[in-house]
Amino acid sequence: MRTETIALHAGYEADSPVRSVAVPIYQTVAYEFDSAEHAAALFNLETEGFRYSRISNPTTAVLERRVAALEGGVGALCLGSGQAALHSAILSIANVGRNIVSVPQIYGTTHTLFSHVLPHMGINVRFAASDSAADLERLIDADTMAVYCECVGNPAGNVCDIEALAKMAHGHGVPLLVDNTVASPVLLRPIEFGADIVVHSLTKFLGGHGTTLGGAIVDGGHFPWDQHAKRFPMLNEPDPSYHGLVYADHFGSTAYIERCRNFCLRTTGAALAPLSAFLLLQGVETVALRVERHVRNALRVAEALRKDSRIAWVNYAGFPESPYYPLVQKYLGGQACSLLTFGVHGGVQAGMRFYDALRLIKRLVNLGDAKSLACHPASTTHRQMTPTEQAKAGVTPEMIRLSVGIEHVDDILADINQALAAAQAGQVELASAFNSQR
């Protein structure tokens, strides 16, 4: 099935005897066992089924199968947020004394996790000088457990060369872990280009309506964990918490995602509520249609901004002069994402006047919503970073990040135009006040 069909049908067959076409909401904490033997088999991971909704739930299971199918993975795990998904994805394979190698262009809270949380747990994160495979490779050593990137950086807008990063990582015996939130599987399926693990904030494009938090980990199923037993003992040696079960032997290609569920989710508890899974499924059904409109609108907005004399610069990977334009053609089918950044002439103060004057476009820190959204990364999503760290992540003081929605594009452009006029009028007023004081 193609993406549009997968988004509507994958992972669900109508239950008997009700035969509900819509996925039911299984709002239950626990599930009745057939017998003591059946309960023991479930808890020993010897048979499939549901035990407790912190670990798995039928509604959430449909979402997991659908997201896995969209990404072309062998399995998925859904959690309470995108950050919970990323945290669990790393904790499932990294331990004390080991490290992760990352590109510098990442989301602000991810940077906080990498710089200030994981190190306290004994896991070091090394930031490369750029997103090139050569720069990341310089930081890999015998204790490296994964290479990490965002397929499309938030808010930098850089497009990573997934194939080159995967080839480099695999040459050192480590998996490539990627965040595909901004591109979504509608535009990019990283597993097809060699990525091993994909994470998502389902809150964004896949949910798409700004109502529901959620995250997902998708296992590509191709990384040979058993061939790297010394580096990944947690998957190749007996797990004492499961009576000596060896994940790689017991689960084969799904060993990683099963460890994510039965080690991280089971014990740390960042479970996705069944109602949240249901709401996210509603968003997934229309993601292909929405992304098509998002992308088309973003191109119109980017072109209008570039032509506007009130705009100092525009960062949009869909422009032929962008250094990432060739990667847009290779990985995104020639369709740049609907996340773009720009600066208003007049610097930070002019940018803030523009931001405050927006009427249709919402001022907040989400992205991928059906509505157009704007934020000022330096003072919000990346505020915890130093100016030097912000610069490496692609954040400048005057930058406005725009997540272009699916409204009529003329209405989006009209709001941008009136906000720019307000910013320019404010600049004139400031200049007049300054001259009068002189």
C-alpha cells in the first residue's frame, strides 16, 4: 500500500462481534488472564497479548503498527511525548561510560537532554562541528553507541545526508538514530536510506491538530545487534529482569523495539493514554493530505518573503541556491518542508514588532499543526542554550521560525504583510523619536 492508504488502514482489522470501522478506545488499565499459566507466559514474554496499559494497549497498538508501516519499520513503540521517545530510544542501548555522537543542529530540549541530563546518567553526548559524516566520524570511538541527527533540523532547516551518515555509522558498528518529525514519513522514510531507528514527536505533523502529545520509536529491523555483542551486551546477554531472556536470540529483528518496551517503558512509565492514541490516529489518517498543502503553502510564503524588501534573509531549503537543495531532491522528493526561518530588516527589535503584530498566525512553540504557527527560537525553544550553542544549532537572535499551515495561502500572506507593515511603522516611529531627542 502507498502512504496515503497506509495512513488510513494499516494495523487494524475490525473486531468481532462489533465490527467497528473506527479504532475503539480501550480505556482500561488491565486485562483479564485466561489462567495462571497464561499470565506467566505473558510476563515471561513467551506469548503475545496485553498485560497492563503501561506496557501495551489495543488502541495504542494500532497506532504503533500504523506508524511502523508508514516508516517501513518492523515495529514501533508509542510513548507520552516525543522527548520520552527519544530518551527511551537512547536508554535502551546506552549505559554508563558510553557516548552518543550528534549533529549540532537539534531541537532545544533535545540539546538540554544531551548536554545536561544524559551526562548525569553517565552517558556523554559529543556534538560534531557540522552535520557532515566526516565531522561526526571524528568523534566516534569504541564506546560510541549511536549516531544521532534530525533529518530536517529544527529550526535550522538543514537536511542531513542520511545515506552518508548511515554508511559511516555502520562502518563503525553503530546504528543511526534519526528524528523524522519535521519531514514526516510522507516526505521521507529514513529507513529506506539506511537509518536504523526513527523517532517522532507525534504531537507535530502526524497528530497535526495541536491537541495531543505523543511520541514514537520505530525499529528498522536491519541493524545486526548480534554481530556487535560486545558493544551491545544489553541485547545479547541474559537479562536478569526477565529470567535470563536474551533479546537478540528471542526476538530477532525486533530485539531493539522489544527492549524499548519491556525495559524502558515498563519500568519508567511514560505511557501514552488510549484516548491520546485514538486522537493521534485521527491525525494520521489525513497526514498525507495536510503535508501536501503545508508544502505548497510554504513554497509560496518563502518566495513572497524572499521578494519582500522588508525581509533581511530567508532560510528555506527549497531554494536552488540553498546548500541543502540537492538533498531536498534526493530525500524529500524535491519538496522542501513547511518549516522555514527568516529575519526582518531592523534586527531583533523589528522582528519582535513583527511577531507581536501577527493576527492569524499563532504565537507559540509547536510546529506541524494545521494552523500556521510562529515562534522566536532564541527566547523560547532554544533559550537554555548559550549564544555560542545557539549559533551552532542554527539559531540567531533575530530569527523567526514559521511553521506554515494549511489555511488559504493568501490569508497567510496577508497576515505576514500587515505584521511587516506594523514592524516598519514602529521602526519609523523609533527613528523619529531618536531624531527629535537629538
